[in-house]
Amino acid sequence: MIRTGILYCALGLLLAACPGSQGSADRGTPAAAAGVDDSIYRAARDNPARSAGDRERDAGRHPAEILRFFGIRPGMTVLDLFSGGGYYTEMLAHVVGSNGRVVAHSNSAYARFAGDETAVRYADERLPNVSILMAENNQLDLPPATFDAILMILAYHDIYFVSPNDGWPRIDGAKLLAELYEGAKPGAVLGIVDHYAAAGAPRETGGTTHRIDPGIVIAEVEAAGFKLDGKSEVLRNMDDDYSKSVFDDALRGHTDRFVLRFVKPE
């Protein structure tokens, strides 16, 4: 079935239907991006087809630097997990190009939160190398060894958010990470950006202030088989108040965020 230019079907068919197949880090850019001209990230950011709303968010998100750090390059197949309104999905689509493909994952709760943003973003097949994968919590089913990169932007903490009445049952985090590991190709990148919680803060902050201690993320992702490959400081804000919700009017869009790059061993 086609709806506003987006194909909704099994992921295997989704992929077959798609066209084509400034901070510092503690380690260098991954081999996946070796030799890639940095101008492709700036060109994606500066693409005139992007909306004014997306451009306004760029100053706080540094998308060109983030995608470079995660090693996204032309021709890749990328999963944008819990893609929300599609801000990063569109950037990814421009970077991977016509020979690459992006699968934008969403669920009913995220779709309601995004509202009309996704309908506008994907209208008239304006991003022809993007397909939408609708999968509710605990129902993600990925074909094995499919993705060159998987991004989880400002969503890892939601593993610890629980609100069944709002369509958000508790996520089985270990199962989710095992599914991502299975769906990633050997050598693939798992890129995670999220809001800092204080060191030693409990997992429950993911469901209260919508923050997570990066130490928890590293321990859980490495337990799933991925290896930490790099960290970036590009989204740090040392004036953040970790005791406040990320939706606090004084903080929203300006939180202190960590950027972690993991790889699936070859």
C-alpha cells in the first residue's frame, strides 16, 4: 500500500523496493568514512530543500559533524531507529544518496508526537530513497546483516520510559539490542546520541527526566556485542541542570548530550 509516497510493508520488501541499494573524538573517524570528502555533510546540511524548521535546529544539533563522526557515507543502508519527525532521516537521505537507502523506524506513539511533520517531510516522494518501518515496542524484526549503520538519536533513554496508556509498554532492552546486533552488518556502526544524566543516576531517569547515564548505555550496548569505538564532545553544554527534565522550557534543545560510536566486530 502506498501512502504519501511511503511504502508500508515487510522490511525485506521495503529494502528491495528502495532505489539503489565540530567536536573532538577520542578516536578518529571510522574506516567507513575514510577518504570521504567532508563537503558531503555540509552539502546535506545546506541543502535548500530542507525546511526552515530543520535549519533552525541545526545550531543545537550539529548534524554535519554528527553524521561525519558516525561515518555515514554515500551508498550505505542506514536504519534511523525511533526516527520521530525525520530530522535526521532527511539528512541521512541526502548523505547516502541515490545509491543508498534509509529506513526510518517509527511507532504509533512517535507518530502521534511528530504529528504532521512526517506527512510534510515525506509528501510527494520528496525523499525517494527513504522507507518507513512501523514497528511497535518489542516488535522490531530486522533481516540479518542488513545495515551499514544504525542511529539512535535522543531515544535510548526511552528504553526506560513506561506508559502503557499512551501506547508505550515497557521495552525489553536486551531484546532490542540483540535485534540491532543481528540486523547490523559486521563492521557496522551503532551511533547513539542522548541527554546526560548525572554519573551513577539510576536507569529510571530515562522515564522521568528523559536522561540516561552514558555509563549505563556503554555497559548495555557492549554486553550486546558491540564495541565502543569513539566519543564526541560536539554536543556538550556544561550549563545543563541534570535534575531537570529535558522538556523544561529553559533547557529544551540545549541539554548536555553525549555522542557514542559503537561498532559490530568484523
